[in-house]
Amino acid sequence: MLVAALGHGFGPNAERGVYRTTDGGQNWTRVLSKDDNTGAIDLAFDPDNSHTVYASLWNVRRPPYSAYAPITGPGGGIYKSTDGGANWKEISGQGLPAGKLGRIGLDVSAGQHGKRVYALIDAGNSSGLYRSDNSGEDWTLMSTDARILSRGWYFGEVRSESEKP
């Protein structure tokens, strides 16, 4: 079992990252972390292979008296594990936006053997819905429609329906 922990949004804290338990929640180990300013915001398992999981990290802080705090910072990105979350590798595939990334929502489409991955990425002028058809190696920008991109602080999830191979 894995848990994405963003940490509290008002300052740095060491609890940010992805945690894993192998004993039903009795003990937890942090298996993915960047720094005290970057937490985990989403996890997406491959429905065809539960050992493959994707995680997104987000460097975010909500300062007091700020209705629209900065939502992009260094350290954000997409990570992949093929061993149930024990080890992680950052995905920097062709077609992903460069620079500071904001909130990233992830999903893996069932019926595609884990090859089709979606990422809703808040990245300034490069924000959009991205799709990979080869397990995160390469990415294509699918949409920049403002209806799916606005209010990224609150609404940054993406969900796909099962697709036939």
C-alpha cells in the first residue's frame, strides 16, 4: 500500500513524499521524497500490473494572506516504480514541459497493458493534458482547454475510462 503525502501547505516539513507499508499499515517507510518543500500529490497504479505505479511530486506553499499562491516551484515531476513502490525513477520523457511544474494529476488506462498514461500538468504556458502511449517514455500534448486547466490548486486530477487494446 502506498500513500502520497503533500505535507502541510504553509511551510517546509520532513513528512512530504510517498510512503509504503508492507504490513497492512503497522509500519510506514518513506520511499520517495525530494526535499522539505516538495510533497507527493497523486499516485496512479497500472490496473493491468499493480507493481507499476506512477507518482507526482509538487513543490507548493500557501503563504498567509494570499488567495492565489504560487503553484509552481522547483522539484516537481513525475516518477515511476516497477517494483510496487520500493524504487523510483524520475520520468523526463520527450514531450513533457520543462522548467518549474505545478500540480500534476495522473492516471493509467486499463486495457492498454500500462502503456497509456495521462498527466494533467500545471506548468505555466506549457500547461495541459499530456498522454504517453509507451509507459511514460514519450509524451504528446493533447489539450490546453482552459476548462480542464483552471483552478489547478483545487482541481488537478485526471481519470480515464478503460480502453480496449
